Amino acid sequence: AQSVTQLDSHVSVSEGTPVLLRCNYSSSYSPSLFWYVQHPNKGLQLLLKYTSAATLVKGINGFEAEFKKSETSFHLTKPSAHMSDAAEYFCVVSDNTGGFKTIFGAGTRLFVKA
Amino acid sequence: SQTIHQWPATLVQPVGSPLSLECTVEGTSNPNLYWYRQAAGRGLQLLFYSVGIGQISSEVPQNLSASRPQDRQFILSSKKLLLSDSGFYLCAWSIPWQSTGYEQYFGPGTRLTVT
């Protein structure tokens, strides 16, 4: 069985400071992991994905995430937040058996203060 | 390149009325297609997925149904809407049987308000 837990429902940072959005997962298989971003009333956009290659994954807009199997974590980070980063972020796990068993986390709302 | 369209963008419907939301994908063949619902302040709930024309799998028993009359067309329907059907409906597609990873690509969504 798979599950994904986003540890914070809301995160607030100041512009120019680092961003850390936390995600823990559980999977019976070697999973694929994703981060998506959703701006208000918009669809989801893929930020980055992990598929058993390099454990440090770089994505769009300066975001990156590190897969840590021993900690079952896939935290999303960015060195310096921009106002445009304010959005909802979803951590997602898929079990590589056809894309159907895809589990979305509950989401983390990121607020960026000027 | 591939694009995904959803319409309408917003919809206000009375309780008991029918519903039809449409999703189409361009630039790819035989995609896997998905319908999700996102209630206010909540994550995504997978409603239906399809691996081919006429092949629909339902994840959650509900007041809704889905159909795939053409390869790149996915329709979400209801005969009689309930208040609880309100939400943000997202269509997505993915490439079938990729070697690794199954990222999904999302449409812009439809905001449905049932009054």
C-alpha cells in the first residue's frame, strides 16, 4: 500500500529566505515521486520527479528535492523564495505499475511575505 | 507539443440538473486519461481513469460517470447534481507504459458550483 504525508499544511517564509516543504511517503514498491505546484484556480504543474536515478532532483523555477530512502522522505527546497512561489504544493507517489495507483498528498500552502 | 483543454472554465448549476464536462488532449495518441475532484481546501481525489476508448475505471462510488468516446476525449457527466458535487474538476493525461515514472499533465480545471 502507498501513502504520502505532507507534514505542514501551511508554510510562511519571507521573500529571499529558503523554502522547505516536507513530504514523507510509504510504498511497497520502488516508487516514483513527484512535486506539483498549483496556483489559485489553475491546474497542477509538474515541478520535478524522482524515478530511481539521481537522488537529488532539480526542477523548474529553482526548486529541488532529495530522495532519502532511509528516511522515506522527499522534501522540496528552494534557496531563495520569490513572491511568485506563493501557491499550493503537492507531493505525489506512484508505484510504477501503470500510473493508476497515484497518491496525492493533502497539499502545503506556501505563503511568501514581502 | 501536447496540450490539454477543459471546458467550461466555470459552471454554476442548480441541484438536480445534469452535468457534462469535457476534456480533450492534443499532440499524443492513446493517452491514459484521468478525472480528479478537488474540494475546497483539500487534496485531489481520483474519480475515474481510462486506458483506452470505452475503458473506464471508477475509483470512488458517486453520483458521477465518465465516458471516453474518442481516443483523446474524456467526458465527466451526472444525471442529477448534488450540492456535494461542487468543487474544482481537473482532467489529466499521462503517457501509457513509460519505462519509469508516470507523471501526469493537468488541464486548467473547471470550477463547478452547485446551488
